[in-house]
Amino acid sequence: MSALGKVVRAGVARRRVPAVVICLTTLMAVAASVLAGTLLVSSRAPFTTAFGKQHGAHLTVSYDASKVDAARITGRSADEVTATAGPFRTVTASPVFTVPNGPRGSVPRPLTVVGRAHSGGAVDRLTLTEGHWPTRAGQIALSADAGLPLDVGGKLTFEALPGKPTLTVVGLARSVSRTGDAWVLPAQIGALTPKNGPSGYEMLYRLTSASAATKAQVAAVRKELTAGVPGDSVTGTQSWLTLKAASERETAVYIPFLLAFGGLGLVMSVLIVGNVVAGTVGAGLRRIGVLKAVGFTPHQVVRAYLAQALVPAAVGAALGVGAGHLAAVPLLEEAENAYSSTPLTVAPWVDAAVVAAVLGVVALTAWLSAWRAGRLRAVDAIAVGRAARAGRGRWAAGLAARLPLPRPVCLGLARPFGRPGRALAMAAAVGFGAVAVTFTLGLGSSLNAILDAREHDNSDVSVVSVPTQTGGAPQTGGAPRGGGPPPGGPGEDGIAHASAVARTIAAQSGTRAYYGTAETRATALGVSDDIDVTAFTGDAGWADYRMMSGRWFTKAGEAVVPTGLLTQLGAKVGDTVTFTAAVENGKPFTVRIVGEVFDTSNFGTLLYTDLATLRTAAPNLAPHSYQVQLDSGTRAKSYATALTAALEKAGSANEKLEAHVGPADDSGGSDIVDSLNALGAMLTLMIVAVAALGVLNGVVLDTRERVQELGVHKALGMTPRQTAVMVVTSVVLTGIVGGVAGVALGRALHHWIVPAMGEGAGVAMPDFVLAVYRAPELALLVLGGVLIAVLGALLPAGWAARIRTATALRTE
């Protein structure tokens, strides 16, 4: 081994703590960067990527099987069509789910079940995320995006069908085209279709790029494909552009968050790695002088210290890539669910770019530090050694000595002023850690505030309808929808039935207030997608709808809308807008917007109004669920039982009504919120760990430089405990300064990123979403900065406390 190689090996072995710190810091920096980079890359056009992999359907058309046959559908084609799949038989049903060794409950909405022989094909190749495709009767594959609490092994029972067929979930699949909620073998679909009941066909088309670029082009192809079939046989269509727009809006929520954390992690990694390497090289000035004295050239000195930094950094980078991949697995699964995407993986080029960048930072910092040291004359380097500049910090020591505090504490408080550059570097590390913690906690509080506001329903009891037989127009998952009235009884019979239900609820002892809701869709000039309309009966003023401006509607002809719809309409509170009901023979209706409500559902494309407003435009619309507020002292469980019994008399042939304690829809979260919280917690832990390592390295260097001073203190009677207190106290001021600065920057980052995330989703964030920090919480977060600094100082404090006096005094 050459002399230079021996110097490198001896340097790494001799300075084990700095080498370990460089290794661990590089590990954390690489792992955090790989994680943030991977998620940032996966957030770029995830829908387009999945759509290409799955050969998604540019156009999906649903037909009424009673009005058109399969041969007639298959015979229709167009020059713009490059591939087709189907027709697949479909049926809409409301089963009951059963979880193995778990609860049993009703599916909250009708499911579209598709008869399909396999998951592949020329169009819409489904991705199995778990289990396998059905291979025989009695099996069903469930959409991973259906929102049901079911995994493989769960069961769905169709109690409204003859024989009450029960199917076992054998697989979870994902369709980028959202062509169904569940899939069975074609032979099974007959058993799920009620006698003389409705069923449908589903046809999938892939188009040329030129004919699928705009909604108008896709609509023109749809018109050509459906020209030869009866007009009322088409029950729904969907363009891939609608799904693409929705996916891109969801992805836009992630981008500001990932940019903030990715930038924070990268800047912090550069700072800490550079500080660690520079400190390590600077602490070896005396050794550099000795090397030059025995004949090493400045170039050889630079190479030696560059290698001493790169060896542990390379080990840390290799381990960091593995740690980043392990940490990415659960978060990529969250991202897959949030994006409804195909399986995501870490791109190899992300690993290569991150490793190259981090090792480049290490190499550059080590080269600059060693180059400056290498230029010193041997005698100057030996003379400078590890000593701090004479006289630096004496004023601070004198001032601290006057404080009514124990002497070890005073000595520790004055120490940062002896090495102000190093103290500032440690304060910056603590500050970045405090930024991450402050931002993450604030983001979590804001997301929880958004979820609370989205729930709206604060009712004591909810009344929901459970179909006793399948009905309605065939629907296709989240894709084509017929747009007709929801279950609750069509026509005059349904309206009369709803009136009877309302009278029953009002007459029930213990009812304080109630309201009913009915859902439909509408269109408006300037709004590209259908608008989800919720029509109310009764008094909904007590519901938990957060108004941003204006007021809740109080009469027919008034409406409230979220910011997203106001923006698309180019309207403001007080304007009058005309909509058209998206139902068969739907007519226009005009409303005056009297309030702006906070609601992020469907990206704010929502309209809330009185049911009487839609009486002409959608005459068959009737409430299908009710929310009840009880009188004080009324027991909700007893009330629900009594109301369910009373509602049996008001039931219809198509449904039964059940009263349940609590809100009707209590989702409790979302994939995006879960993903953001998990990602934020993971990156924050990494950044805090890197910050603590930066403090650890600084305190280790400081303690090694002061080893003789420690020996003097011990010789004068300082106990090991007092020694540890002095070392730990030396980072308290650093922690406070870093904590205050970090909390302030973290709060500012939160107030910048959260509105940017809302803007990406087309939603304006109100004050209650941003005002999540309280004075006591901010004080605790500042103390968190001190805690990060103290954690980094504990190990060197323990070493300083254990060192023997004689050993410390004779250490050079």
C-alpha cells in the first residue's frame, strides 16, 4: 500500500466518530433525496403513464341491454377507432359486504358489476394489485378504487336477488379507465341480473391520438359510433379526458408539498454534509502540518483528505439508496392509491442522480477545505492546530459568569461564542429540523381541518334507503352515468313516498330538526364537467357547512357553491346563473348565488340548493337520505330503533328505510391525506435525524478540541455530571436560536405551501385551515429545536464525562 493509502486508512480509522457521522449523514441525505425524488417523479403525469401501460379506453359507452343487442353494438365502428373491447354485460346492484372475522354492512352505493373473462385485452388491461382474477362461479374481483373495506377473502351477498348469491372476493384490480366497480366471469353475470330487471352492455374504444386530443373530438367519435342505435339505448358515455383532468388536479396537490420537502431535504443535506466534512478537515490542521513536514505535497494532502471524506460518504450513499427504497415502498403504495395508478417503482436514474449529487457535494467541500489547509506552511499548520482564535468569546464568558447559574451552565452558555462559525452551522441544522417539524405538524392540522369541514354532516341520526331489488339505469363505475334520479322512487310515487317519510320523521318523538337530500347532476356554460347538485328539503341551516362568504340559502331560487365552481363560472356571490339539469329531458333552472361554501369534494364542482328550485327542471327528483338532530336528552340508539320501526309503514316496494346513529357518511379520511401525512412524517424524521447528526459532529469536534481544557476543569474538581451538563448546555443557545428561526420559517412555509396545494386542486383555503398554530404550540416547537440540539450533544457529553483527568491533560 502506498504512503498516501496508509494516510487515508489511518485517518479514517483514527477519526471514527467523524467518519461515522459523515456516513450516517450521507445515508440520511441520500435516503431522503431518493424518497422525495421518487415521489416527485411519480407525481408527474401518473395518469398518462398508467393509461399508456394499461391501454386505457379513450371512450367508454354504456348501453341498455333491453333496447339494443350485442351484435348491433359490435358492428358499429369508425375510422378513428384503433382497438375495441367488449361488449361486456353489466349490472348494477347493492350487495351486503362481510369481512372475515369482522363487521357486516351495506355497500354505501350501488356497484357496477362487469362480466369479463380475463383482465387483459386490447383495451383497458386491468392491473391486479392483490389476489387473482375470478376463475369460476362464486368469485368476484373488486376494484381497488371502489372504497369498500374489503380485501381478498371478503364476501359480497346480493340479498335482493333470487337465491341471495354470495360471491367471494378473490382479487383486487385497478382500471385506469374506471370501467367498473367489480368484475365476474361472463357466466356469472346472469345470476346477478334480476328476472326481467335492467342490465346493460359496456363497450370500450381506443382512438387515434389525433381524434382523442379534445373533448369535442371524442364527442364527435361517440356520435358516429352511436348513430345507428336507438337514442335512448345509450345510458352513459365517458371521455378519457374527464378522468385525466380529475387525476391531474389530484396530482397538483402533491407538487408544492414535494417541492418544499425535496428542496428542504436537499439544502439541508448540502449544509450538513458540507459542515461535517469541512469541520473534520479543519480539525486535522495539525496533522496536515505534520504530513507536510515529512514531505507530502499540497496536492497529496488534498487527495488524502478528499479520500478520507469520500470513503465513509460512499458507504453511506450505498446504504442510503437501500434505505430510500425501503422507505419508498409503503409511501409508493399510498401514492398508487391516491393516484389510482399502476404499481410505482423507484427510477434507476433517480438513484444515480442523487448519489452523484451527494458525493459531489462531499467531494467539493472536502476539496475546498483541504485545499485551503494544504496551502498553509507546515509550521503554520502545526502552530494553529485545533486551537480557537485567542481571546474569542471572552466577553461572553465574562457575561455568563455574572448570571445566577451553576458554573458548568455558565461555561456551557458561553462556549458557542468561542466558535461562532461552528455554532451558526449547528443552529442552521437545528433550524432546518425545526422547519420540517413545524411544517409537518401544521400541514397535518390543516388537512384534518379540511377533512372535518368536508364531513358537513353533524347529525345525531341518519336515515338511509336500502334497495330491496336492483334498479335504475346501468352504470359503469366512476365512468358513464345515466344521470337519472337516484334510488328513492321515480315520479309522483317517489315524491309522495318522500313526503310520507318526512312526515314520519317530523312526528317522531325526540326530533328537533331534520333535512333530506337528493343528488343529481347539472351542466353550465363554461364548466367542462358535470356539476354535482345536492338538493335539500327541510331546514339544513344547522348542518356543518363552513361558509367563506355570504350566507346559506333560505328559499327556492337561491344556492351556495364552493370556490371551484365560482371560478369556473367566472361568477361571484350575488350573481344569477342558469344551469341545466343533466337528466332525461332536463330543463334549465336559474339560481341566485347567495353564499360561497368551503368544500373540496369533486374539486369544488358542486351546487347546493333547495329541492323546490329543481321541481321544474327535474320533476322526478326526490330525497333518498335524511339527517336528524335530536332534542336534548334523547337517546340516539333508542330513537333510531323506534324510527326504523315507524318507517317500515312508509317504505316502498323498491326499498326499505333504516335509521342509524351518527352521520350517514363517515369516511374519516382520504388516500391523499393519508399519503401526505405518511410522507411528511417519514421525511421529517429523516431531516430531524440529519439535523441531530450535524449537531453531534459539531459537538464532537468542539469537545475534542477542548480535551485539555476538560482535563483542567476535572483537575479543579468538576464532577462527571457537571462536565456532561456543561457540554449539553453549550448547545442550548444554539438550539433556541435555531428553534426560533426554524419555527418562524416553518410557519411561513406552511402559509405558502397549503394555499398552493389548494390552488392545485382548484380550492381556496379559508382562514380556519391556515390558522392552526397557537402560541403554546409554537413555544413547544421552539423547545423542539432545543431538544434536537440536546439529542445531538448527548453522546459527546457522555464521552466528556467519562474521560479520565490524566488522559485529558496529556492529550495533544
